[in-house]
Amino acid sequence: MDPKYRHGISTIDEQHATLIQRIEDLHSRIGLGTVGDVEVKELQDFLVSYMEEHFAYEEGLMRKYSY
């Protein structure tokens, strides 16, 4: 992940890297024409679930540190 997107909180940075990598993988495979509808749906489901967990975690940190 590009260092300019790092926040210095390892858990958050790792979650961001996971999200970015999955999206980049999908983008590459779409460009190559090697992805099917099932895979797109699976990634969509993953992203929705992962982002809900990620934002809940971030919001918990913000509350904890009164940010």
C-alpha cells in the first residue's frame, strides 16, 4: 500500500491494505476479462461485510480516544 495512505495504526493500515488489494485484484481481473459474475458477487459480499467491521472498529477507536 502506498505509504501516503498509512495512518500509523497497524490494525487500521492492515485493514486498508486488505481492502485496497481486493479491489485492485478485481479491477485487474475485470481488465483481463478473467472474472465472472459469481466472483464479483463474492467480492461485493466480502467488501460490504469487511467494511462494516472496519468502520465499526474505527468508530470504536474514535470513541475510545474522543476523536
